[in-house]
Amino acid sequence: MRRVLFFGTSEFAVPSLLALLKAGYELPVVVTQPDRPAGRHLRPQPTPVRKAAEAYGLPVCTPEKVRRKEFIEQARRLMPEVMVVAAFGQILPQALLEMPSTGWAVNVHASLLPKYRGAAPIQHAILNGESETGITIMQMEPTLDTGPVLAQRSCPILPEHDAGALEQKLAEMGAELLVETLERLERGQVTPVPQEDNLATYAPPITREHCLIRWEETAWRIWCRVRAMSPKPGAVFSYGGKCVKLWRCLPAEPRSLAPPGTVVQLEKQSALVACGEGTLLQLQEVQPESRPRMSAGDWGRGVRLQMGSVLQNGE
């Protein structure tokens, strides 16, 4: 059970790939998504998994669709003993899932399934104010994150965690738990546990709507939204007809009777803004359109923000 066909795309998948290498697993090819346009000039960029695989001299395959017959035949010729998927971005068909000679096709998922099935479990866990999340290693099925659980490990969501920091922590946890689970599978020490579908929640891809700050929400909810959308794509509000990204903030005391969005206090490095239910949010770091990040205080002075100025919702 040492010959692994690995599927992964994002930064989250890289520690799992490297952990398999370190543990001595054979990786005949690494499967990742094709290069996509990115950056200011929209030049094709390799995925983080491709970069990592090539740095270690591993063969890489970038199929547009893994469901296509030609890729399935290519994968079959590799004769994998086990299949590992981590943040790959496509649902694998049954023809691939039944290919490993041991029968094991496992997925590293960044939530405590059946909570947060889907593409963005980390962001939605923070957005919803969860106090903990975790890693699930599951046996894969040709449906979205529904397979039996092979192993789980929980992780607290700390106030300092934004989506980027939490993803990094979970990626390392997932890599460690993946290798442990593969070793236990080889020894026959794992009993798959079916998920309770009635407890399932979903984490769809992040859209523009998730990024929009609504000042009528409580300061706590906006704080969760800002952390969930960091480091990308960023939570936004408007002022003076221009979009402003909010990167760092904190719920503050005391409470306020001012309408939501009203600036109630200006400080050297920050600004206090009224939110829903009388709560206050301290803006700490922002990014105006086509400008670098800066303190909320510097931004406020630049746009001549005053006490009583009203910030608009994101749009």
C-alpha cells in the first residue's frame, strides 16, 4: 500500500503531498489542475501543488477534466494501490475511485464532517462564528464529501485566526493525520463510520456577496466576515462612491445609539464605527481602491473622515 496516486491543487494540499514523500510513499504522478491566469497581467500560473511537485522532481499531470476517458486510462496504467485527494477542485468519478488495488480512495477535508461539506469549509466556519473546526479523512464517494469517516481531529478557531492562518494550521494537521490514517489502514485498524446526513451543513464557493460588509450586522458578525475573507478576496464597504477593503478590525466597547455605519470616534491609527444592535467596530487596517494597505486612521485623514460621517455597505 505504498503506491499513491495524489490529486491536489491549492496550498492546503501541499503539506499532505510533502508528508507522503517524507513517509516514503511512491508517487508515480501528481495530478493537479491546469495552469490558470492570475496576477495583474493574467499570465498562466502553476498551482501550488504543481510547484511543490516539480521542486521535488515528481511527474505532474494537469487534466482539464478527470472524467475524460483518456485520463482514466492513463491513471489505470499507473496501477495505484491507494488514492489521496486534498483540495483538488473536481469530483472524481466512480471509475477512478474504484481503481486503487486496496480499495482505498481517501480525501483530506478541512472540516469536521458532516459539517461544512463543499468548497470553502474554512471560510464558512469562521464566517458563522464557530469555536472549532478540524480535519476529516474520509473514504471517497462520487458525491460531494459524503463518504464514511476514517479519522477526525479537531482544532479550535482562535480570535487571531483569519482564513489564511487557519488554513495553514489545518493543512499541517491534515498532512499528519493522513499519514497516520494510511498506516492504520494498512494494518487493518480503521473502521469506516458513515456520516449522519441529517446533520450535514454546506460550504459553497465564496462569492462577491459573502464579501460585502453590511453595517446593520453586529460588530461581531462583521469581525467574523472580515477574518473569513482574509487574505482573499477581502471584505469590502464603500465610502465616497469608492470600494474600501477592511483587513483588520475588532469589536469594541461601549455601545452606541448612532445609526449603523456612522463614524463615532477617530483615533490616530483607527476609527470606531457604529454597527447593528448598538455595537461598535474598531477599524484598524483598510485598503482603498488602487492603494496599498494602511491604518484606518491614515485612511480617514486622507479622505477627511469626520465624526458623524457615514460609511456605506459594500456593493
